[in-house]
Amino acid sequence: MVTLHLAVALDGAGWHPAAWRAPDARPAELFSARYWTDLVTRAEEGLLDFVTLEDALGQQSAVLHRPDDRTDQVRGSFDAVLLAARLAPVTERIGLVPTANVTHTEPFHVAVSIATLDHAARGRAGWRPQIASRAADALHFGRRTTPQLTDEDVTGGESIAARLRPLFDEAVDVVEVARRLWDSWEDDAEIRDAATGRFIDRDRLHHIDFEGPHFSVRGPSITPRSPQGQPVVASLAHASVPYEFAARASDVVFVTPRDTEHARGIHGELDAAVEVTGRDLADRPLRRFADVLVVLDDSAAAARARKERLDDLAGAPLASDAHIFAGTPADLADLLLDWRTTGFDGFRLRPAALPHDLDAITGALVPELRRRGAFRTAYTADTLRGHLGLARPASRYATR
């Protein structure tokens, strides 16, 4: 049996708004390096492919398109790229995929940051480009405005995606600039020959000369080519416009099916996006991950009861763009293996509460999948590309 790829999405105290109030939560440590180190090392002990780290340019909000004034939910976060850099030296094999904004951040700076992370992690870096869809976020920078979405906009995936198409088009260019900058140093550009006094071969550094409607970038990067050549680019997609973004720009796409029938429909939309963009999947594979928000316990009844307690604390039932699963790790294994038949390469699990649900993933779900021959028993690669079965690309500017 082909083994699954498995990742976890880490966010604050967990994906349930009341997770910070759970009995085993660690709210006093959310803004400590120790807390995040503990979580990621637990994920690595479970041999997961990677972790993703959430980020945004504004404080968290209970609604997608505008800030709120709530004080009963976690507010505040670390910069995800800097956090990943802190986690790199205390981990060895697990991939680190921070979110970084592309709407209000210069492409050159993002590209250098992610390349630096790949060096720090010795080839385990990824990047989830994220647009800034809230108009309030633009006020932190004062250089541009973005559309103010309405309540009606956010009720339909296609509607909001269409409103945000210009930001997605810009994001495609940001990723293209980053990829060119990552290639702008050939692998052997560094000579480091003290005897001759030659540190670099200037002929193997290249201007990228990108010209687009949003910006122009000359290059080269200030950072030598990183261990993976190009760090892994991942994106989250819910509708046709972000599916097209994934087809154009990503190595990995996270999607949010409700069931197997919906999953097949999503695969069809992704296939259509790949065809429209002309991507050659034989040359540039696109790994497909389904997101599932998980509440796990020893029995299905206990899992449901734990979710209900959290819902009571939050004052409302848990809502999510992703499918919400409350049950046992064995039942979750059934679901993942069933959904895999539709064509998924792997799954990104969102723990409802940390550390409880992460421990259930690594301590119970992973062994269950191993018993079924569906998950690795050891890491077999040293890089994130290696975990995902993605080849290391050659620099497009290489002369030999």
C-alpha cells in the first residue's frame, strides 16, 4: 500500500476558539519558544511530513473579513517565518511551512526570508503565500487599499474569490519572483577559494529582470541557493480562483472537502485549473492534501463530549471551512483511507485543542495507520521535497 503524507496545522492553542480554556491547555506559554518547540518536536516524533504555522497581518477575528472586539478568544501571534527559524535548529527531519503575506510584503524580502529558512533548516523549509483580504490590514501599512468585503461576499466561495482575483493574480507574480530569485544563484556560484581570493563566481549570479503589472525586480538574491533549490510552496484553496492560483504557483495544495463526493468534485476543479494553466504535472507535480479539523479521544462519545464542552465554553458550535471530525483515531484512519481513494496524496490535520489532539495524532492515529501499512515507520529523506517525493529543480539560469 502506498503510504499517506501527513501534516498538522498549528495555530495558537488549537483550532477551536475555546481551546485555550481546555484543562490541559497552556495559555500562559502561547508566546514562548518552549511551547512551540514542544509541539513541533512531538509532531516530528510522529514522523509527520511537515507542520504549517499560521500567520496574518491583523489580529485574529471570529469573522473573515473584518476585525472584532472579542476578548474571550486567543488574540496575538508570532511572526510565522521567524518562529520557523527558531524551530529549525531544534528539529532534524520535519518540514517547516510558515505562512507569509504577499499583499503588503515585498517579494524580494519574502524570497530571501524563505531561502534563509531553508538554509537554517538544512532543506526542510516551505512557504504558504497568503493574500491580505481584509481592508483593515492595509491600514497597518498605508501604501495601498484593498477591497472591503461585505457579509454577502463571504457567504459564497466563488463570490469572494472573484472579488479577490486581482490579489491572487498579484500573488502569482510574487511566487514567480521568489522562484526566480531562488534560482538566481547557481549551485556552484560560491567558490570560497582563499588562495586565489575568489569567494564567488560572478558569472553564476543572475539578474532575474522580472517586469509585471504590480512590480519589477532585478535581482539577483542576496542569499545563495538553498539546499532544496526551491523551497516547497503550499496554498489553501476553496474555489476556482485559488484553485487556479495553486495550479500556477504551488507544489502542494490544501483543500477542504466535506465528503468523498465533494472531494471528487474538488479534484475535477483542480484538474480543470491545471488544464487551463497548461501545467505539466509530469514535470511539476501538484501534491493534493485534504484538510480535516479533528477532535480525538479514546471513544467517539468522549470525543463528542469534549467538543460539546468546548462549544459550551465558546458559546456556539464549532464552525470551520474544513470538515470537522469528532471520534477515535481508528475512525479517523477509516475516513482518511476512504478519502484517499478519490486521489489525495495526503492530509493536513487541524488539531482542535493543543496539545491533546496533536498527541492523539502522533500517539494513536500514526500507529493505527502503520498497522494498516499506510504510514512510514521511519523518515527516508532529509528534506521536505524528499518527504513529498518532489525532485530538486535545477536553476533555470544554469549555464552547465
